[in-house]
Amino acid sequence: MIILTNNPDVAQTFQDRNVLWVDGSYRDVLIEARDMIHQGRRLLTHPLMGSLKPNETPYRSVAVSSEQGDLDMDSLLLIENAIETFDKFAQVTRPDRGVNTPERMLADFRLIDLSLIESALEDR
Amino acid sequence: MGIIKITDIQFAAESKVEGSVLYVNRDELKAHILEDETLASCELDIAKPGESVRITPVKDVIEPRVKVSGEGGVFPGWMAKVKTVGSGRTNVLKGAAVVTTGKIVGFQEGIIDMCGEGAKYSPFSQLNNLVLCVEPVEGTLQHAYEKAVRLAGLKAATYLGKLAKDIEAEEVRTYETPTITEGIKLYPDLPRVGYVLMLQSQGLLHDTYVYGVDAKQSLTTMLYPTETMDGAIISGNCVSACDKNTTYHHLNNPVIEDLYARHGKDLNFVGVIITNENVYLADKERSSDWSAKLCEYLGLDGAIISQEGFGNPDTDLIMNCKKIEAKGVKTVIITDEYAGQDGASQSLADADIAANACVTGGNANTVIHLPKMDKVIGHIEYVDKIAGGWSGSLQEDGSIVAELQVITGATNEMGFNTFSAR
């Protein structure tokens, strides 16, 4: 399993596992995941986990399989739909996408992202 | 179900229900709630329909109920033993609610306005609300704070519900579900219809509990519909104010209510299948496989599927719909939409041709203007930081321009709201 993330708390918590650090935005994580799916990996967690909207939280973590096989169409459809949804939300400007956001709120966004990915990957 | 109508709520020296007025001894209830050592303070306030009051950030809404007869107690696994509920008689303080607020995380959300434009969109604007503002002791982590707020709400609702234990209700509603075999004998010619109730179950601030069990740890299973009326399902879901199912929604599920109204007339309401919405994709596959399997096993002709939340649950919804339809069971899905402020974009993050019968709770991106309120209970400074608000949402005159998703219950995906879907 490879965990793609732009959330430092996730990278820290899963440091003993296979983490691919994405030095970029929520969307950049989705794009990286899409590229890995094109290389034959499968999505393991839903790219739009959580009810925080894509124009709200700046953090995203997604798990994909380490193994590579034939192109997995279900994974590809999910990630493409997620990118499309992200872009739809991005049309409305929000104050809290990592720019001008108080550190306490950023910490809370990191915490939610970490909690969701932890509960998804527990014992796996 | 004994209905005790409440038309007013007041603080008084003694907690009691007299006529249609609910009297609350503020100090006694406060002391009861503060027995939880996680909590540093608890403020109680009252918000009635028509008042110039704004409540925010709302965590949960809970209706006070009490078991009068039958096994178990309301909110099993939390406020009562885990004994199976759903039989006998339950008294309800109809028209009253407990509303919990707390700034568990910085971006918190959920507004209930008691008058004006916003009151049109929330069913809770029509209730006599006892509002709890609870603060934790310093150093309490968010997980523990969330749980403390959740339990404080259940405690307060249980305390109020017990005031109605010995009242003889004037209106009594009866709900009956026969066993599978009885149902077939009673209504051999009526279509068999089930309800697939999807529960949010992703992690911190995104959880639902069934008899005290975290729904994400549970396989898809079945309930008698009446179990939900005794609080078998409670909400720990604090994100996505407009389309989360509060505990109040679970207690008053409109799909269950409407299916009972037609039960034995033009359909046979077989039961409720509860299934989770987990983040891990293999969990989604398993849970939706089991939903479809149970629909087939019960010999359903039709199923109504209701969703909770945004994005990721769209995938669970479509998986459930596709797989149940593939078993030859006709489905209707209930959801809401994020179709952009102009309503022109794709509504859901997932779709399938099998989802050809859909009821919508409305477009959560619709822009609304909420006037200034004289009084705010909770923390107004978060309005810029909540889902559906944006930089400048809070205007200089105290009014708010934001998307409909800021309002608690506005686009509820059980179809409870008044916005549409009726």
C-alpha cells in the first residue's frame, strides 16, 4: 500500500509505512493518485473522504495499492469524478484553503484528514 | 407512541411538564451534565420559534423521549442498557428539542435561525429548543470533546424525557411490523418494500452509533423500524450541517413514517436495512454487497435508499442502488445536490443508469441571505469558517451571505426538510 498525502501529520503518523509525500495542494494529491492508477495501481480509499468540501480543507490523503496490474476502470472513474468535483468546488473562492487560514484551523483540518485515513487503514 | 405536545419552554424552580409547557430547572440539569469530568462549563439557554435568535455552531439536535412500557430504555447503549428497544409505549415531548453547540474544531458549522429567511429552511426553527453550550477542561483532545458534547445532549434529552413518563398522552400513534412470515400471510398481494438507511461512518466528527456500536465496525444488518424511534441510532456526525442526519432525524425518520402510513394499504413495509459509509473501498464493496443480499433474501420488490453526507457517500449510494437493482429490486434513492451556486453543475460525485428514480433534498450551494439576529447563542465568529460560508460571509451589519449548506437540516437526505422533496 502507498499512502499519498500533503498532510504532514499523516506523513508523521505513518512514517513506518510507504508514504509518498506530495509537496502541493489537495488537487495535486488527486492528480498524483490518478497518474498512479494509470500505471496500473488500484485505489484503496475514497479520494473524497470526509464531508469537508474540497474548497474547505487544504489537506488530502489517499491510499493506493503497491501492486501494479491492468488498468482498473473503477479506480479511474472514481479519481476522475473526484477531480471533476474538486474543480467544481474550486470555482467558489473560500478563505480557508490554506491561504490566510489561522494555524488552529489548519491543525483541525489536518486532524480530521488524519482521523479519517487512520480509521480507514486501521489494522490493514 | 404517546404524543405530548409542547408549545413553550421555560426555566423554573422545578423541572416538569404541565399542560403543554416544559419547565426546566436550569441548575439541576446543569449539575447533572457537569458530572462529566471532561467538561469545564455548561451554559443552558432557550430559543423559541419567532425569536430573533441565531444558534451556531450546532452539533446535534435531540428529541426528548422516555419509555413508558416495553423492554429497554431510550438511547440503548448510552443512556440505557443495550436491551433491544422498539416495543411497548414511548412518550415523546413533541415540539421540544435539545440542541448542542460547541467549538470542537475551528471550522465548525451549522446554523439554526429562529426567525427570518433562515427559519424557512430548518425544521428546528419551529421547535422550542433548550440549547447547550458546553466547554471542555483545558487540554481535552477533540475526540474526547466531541464525545462529551454528544453525551451531554443525550443526557439532557433523557432528563427532559423522563418528566413525561407518567403523563397519559392524549394522542397515541401505533406502529406495527409483523414478522416476515406473518407479513406474507397478511398481505400476500402487496409489494414488499424495504428501507436501506445509510449511516455516515468515516471517523472523527463523521460517525453514527447503533446500540452504542460505532457503525463503521458493523456489517450491514436489519432493524425493526420502531427501534429507531427509541434512539437505537444516534448521531456523532458534526460535519455537513445541511445534509447530516441528526439524532432528531433518526428518531423521526420521515421515510419510516411514510412507509408505515402506507403499510398494509398499498405496500408491505418489511423492515429497515442499515448500512455504513466507510472510507476504505473494500468496506464499501462488502457493505453494499450485503445490502443487496439482504434485499434479495427478504424477497423485496422495492427499496428506498437514503444517503447521508457528501462526496464519498455518493459512491456508497450508487453501489447500493446498482447492486440492489441487479437483484431485480426496484430502487428509489434520496440524496441532495451540490450543483454549484447556479445549479448548473453535476449534482453528485458518482452516478449510474440504475439510479433512474431519485428524490432530491435540494441544492446545498444555493446562496441565501440571513438577516442579523438580536441574540446569538454559541460562537458567531466561525461563520466565515463554516461550510458554505466564505471570506466576507459575515457582513458588517451582522447579516450573513452564504450557501444553504450552512443551515442545519436544510437539504436533509431523508427528505425531512421543508425545502423540497415533499
